Amino acid sequence: MKILVFSSLYPNAAQPVHGLFVERRLLQVVATGSVEARVVAPVPWFPLSSPRFGEYSTFARVPHSESRNGLEIVHPRYPLPPKIGMSAAPLAMALATLGTVRRLRREFRFELIDAHYYYPDGVAAALLGKWLGVPVTITARGTDINLIPRYRVPRAWIRWAARCSEASIAVCEALRSEMVEIGIDRERIRVLRNGVDLQLFRPLDRDAARLELGLAPGRWLLSVGQLIDRKGHDIPIRALTDLPGWSLLVAGDGPLRRELEALARSLGLADRVRFVGAVPQVQLPAYYSAVDALVLASSREGWANVLLEAMACGTPVVASSVWGTPEVVSAPAAGVLMRERSATALVAALQQLLDHYPDRRDTRAYAEGYDWAPTTRGQLQLFEQLAARAA
């Protein structure tokens, strides 16, 4: 079956860790030999590539086409009009990419558009599907359902796209429940969780990993993710004031880096908090293996891949109890959920973890129950059903 994957959440040369979860899921399906795929990953239009323009300049540096892991990817530009950008984004994205998608269909007769992230990407894909007469599936990822539908126009767009698409996919049960709450038919929603690459993410010798990373003796925490407000990196930094003997690695980049560095300095923790920037996937196993626990203090998560990645490396987690996270952290071998998103709750949860610290082999065994195989089977089954319906 030939499919077109449509999502602005897809890695590219300028943003190599952007939307990796979409790429991973696609690669697993393609590896079965049952699916051929092309990718359209739209990028907001911006004319200047100077770093002084921050994130917008990154968009300008994204190539217009590239190849990754044997897949051909195109990055058409779409406008984001000021003030009305959120409401107009789906239509702007669809119109700006229509020519590219039409050309691809002439070259590569895809039978399905598989969209990721409901707004604006999924809505734009639904428009394209209507215009081209091609069925569409849309995967909800998190913020697209638990935040964006609070706004009236986006919520209406999302409901329309759900009615027009052949199926919706949620990455966790909590997200499916929220989709039903905003008016999407439960019977048309499938839950296909993200998996973890058990070959890449595997336990490494902890002492060797610490030596490789140059970590000082003592206990270490790790916080991974974009340096943005909802990821809550400030919570583990503040928690260190009540955790003598502990230090923290912060892996990720984003607009709050300077603010977080200033927070660490103001609390007298500059020598115990190390900001390492964005870490390539192939290097992450060393970080996960080197620390005593991963901390994820997010306010919103659909299905956080970093949790399973850490567990696959034998490292338990301490996480905020939001959305899909309780579905991931559901046994003592996995880690502990915080009772609230605060430094005090993190300290208490960490102590609970230490009181019954799991064997690394048990944590790894827990993660092995979350490989990609069930999700890949679910996707192929859905695609086959849609193909049979269209025949």
C-alpha cells in the first residue's frame, strides 16, 4: 500500500530531533515491506536564516527536500498570518501544500493520507483528502487535543476533520477520552501507543557511562525535553535545594534556557545543574544509563517517549501524573508518579523510589513490553481495512 505521511512534526536537517516519534512509527511500518511511503512535512514560511531571529530562522534553514532513512521528504512552506494565524492555519497549510501533494500523487499514486497532530496538520490533511478524493487518518498526539480545542474555531475545525477522516488514532486512552469529550465519535478512534526502540535504548554500564560523560561522584537526575514552560524543567532544579548530594543533567534546547540557567544560579545550584543542549538520539542511552532516575515534570503529555527510553536503559522514572503518563508508569519497576507538579512532591516521589529502588533488569523487562510490534500491527490492520473499503 502506498501512503502519504503529512505532518509538520517530522525531523529535518535543521531540526534533527523534531517529531522523532512520527518518524519512528513510520519506519516501523515501512520495515514490514507492506507499505511504501512519502512524507510531506510543511514548515512555516520565514525569509531570514540569521540565528538572531530564533526559532523562526530555523524554519528558513529547513531544506525544501531531503532524504532520511531511505524516505523522501518535502518541506513546502505555508504562511502563518499574524493575529488570525491559529484560526487560519489549517486552510493556509492546505492551500500552500496542495500543489506539492498533487505533484506527488502523479509521481507516487498514494492511496491514503496518514496525518499526525490534529491541528492544524490533521485538519489540513482532511481538506486535502476532500479535494483529492483520498481517505485520511489522523493521529492525535497531545497538545492538539488537551489544549488547542479550548479555542472555539480550532475546536470546530477538529470536529469537522474527525467527521471527514476515515479514522482517528490516539496515542493513549486518556487522549481518546478527551477526544470523545470534545465531540469525536469513540467508535472511530483507535488507541495505538508509541513504542520504544529496544535495540538503540539498552542498558549500558553505569560507571562507564558516567566516566564517558564526565559526571562527578554522587547521585544524578536527568530531565529531557524542549526547554519550554510545559516541560517543567524548573521543578527538578528547585528540588535540588532539598536533595543534598544530588545533581541534575538537563538535555534539550529552547527559549527558556537562559531563564533556567539564571534560576540555577539564583538558588546557588550552578555547580550541580549541567545544561547539555539537545542530545542526538544515538547518544541518549549513555545519559539514561548514567543517572539514577529520569524526571519528567510536564504539565501535558500525550505519550512521552522519554519515559520508555529511560526504562529500556534500566533507569526508573519520576513523573507528573498527567494524561498518558499513568498508562506508561504503571508498575514499581517503571518508577513513581508525583502526587502534584511541585519540587516538594518530586522530592517525596524520589524518596519513595529510593526506598524501593527497582533492579535495572526489572526496569528493562518492563520496557520490553512496549516495543513497536503491537502498534505496527494495528496500523497495518487499519490500513488494510481502509484499502478494502475503498476497493
